[in-house]
Amino acid sequence: MKRSVIDHLDPRAGLWLLLMANIGMFCEKNTEQGNMLSGIFLLLLLVYEQYRAAGRGVLLLLGFRFLLQYVFPWCPGWMNMVFPVLINYTLRMLPCILAGLLLLRTSSMQKMIAAMRTLHLPQGFIIAMSTTLRYFPAIKEEFLHIRAAMKLQNIPWSSRLECIIVQLMMSAVGISDEIAAAAVARGIENPGKKTSVITLRMSASDFLVMLAATVGTGIIIMAG
């Protein structure tokens, strides 16, 4: 059986990495800090063999930096009033996006809920997180169905954006109601003590990754 470079990431370690990414993002002062923070979590994606996600992250980082430095300075003023701002915000949030992606790719929803309960987080927060994290995969699946239907009906490209937006808006409310109903049916609102068949155990590699991310984030913040 194929083994990962290090043990599977514990959800509690993943949540700690997400916290470090958020702290680094709020303390970021310049472009170099943002690039180094993104580099830390790109390296972690590679360590946990998430090669496709790491590759997309690298392409996104390099592509956006190229646009900001070489393309937008030659563009009309109205473009520089909108697009560079959106790209800069995306780049600033990129460490958090990468850390969240690592957490989602290496931990199941059941493990994440069990981890939040072992951390004694408020039940309201756990409910909100569990329903939110189930919402985005459902929206993605709905988008794939819409795209397949448009290809089947040979809808022209000029009309596809409208079809996607309208259908997603119509489906969004229904999906949220279905997820909420499923959560209630599973007893998520029950105030009694919850039990779980999942047993979480922090390994040495989890502590090592947490320590490396904490030290790296601290050095980058102080260097700024």
C-alpha cells in the first residue's frame, strides 16, 4: 500500500495550521511576506502529497504576480481600479486558502467534527462549520451537473454564464435546506453529550508540522 511521506494529518493540527495562516495574513506587511507565507503551505501540500493542489497554488501565485507586475501597468485606468484590488486580496488570503485546502484534503468531515468536539468548541460553531463545509461540495456537484446539461443541450457560450448563475442561485437555497434537514435528522441539535466511533491521536509528525509552521510564521512576521 502506498504510504504518505509522513503520517496522516490530524484535524487538530490542520486547524492549528489554519490559525497560523490567518495570523500571518493579518500581520502581513509586504509582498515578500505574503510569498513566503504561501510558500510554507505550498511546501506542506507537497509533504502530504497533494501535488495537484500545490501545482495550482504555484500557478495561481506566479500568474497573479506576473499580472500585477507586467500586465496591469500597461492596462487602461478603469481596469487598474478593479482587477488589481481583487487580485491583491486573493494573494493576501492565499495562505489561508492553501491551509484550508490542506485540512479538507487530508481530513474527513467526521474527523473534523470529532476534532472540534475534543477541543470543546461551542456547539453552535461546530454546527455552522459542519454545514458550511458540506455546502461547498454540494454546490460544486450542482455546478458540474449544470455544465453537463448545457453541453448536452448545446447551449452557446454567450448564454452559459447566465444559465450557470441563474441555476446556481435557484439551487443554493434548496441545497442549504437539504443540508440543514440532514443535520437535524442526525441529531446535531441534541444538547446531550455526543459520542463518536472515531478516535483521534496526535502523532509526532503532527507536532513537528505544527512547530515548523509556527516557527516559520513567527520568523516571517518578525522579519517584516
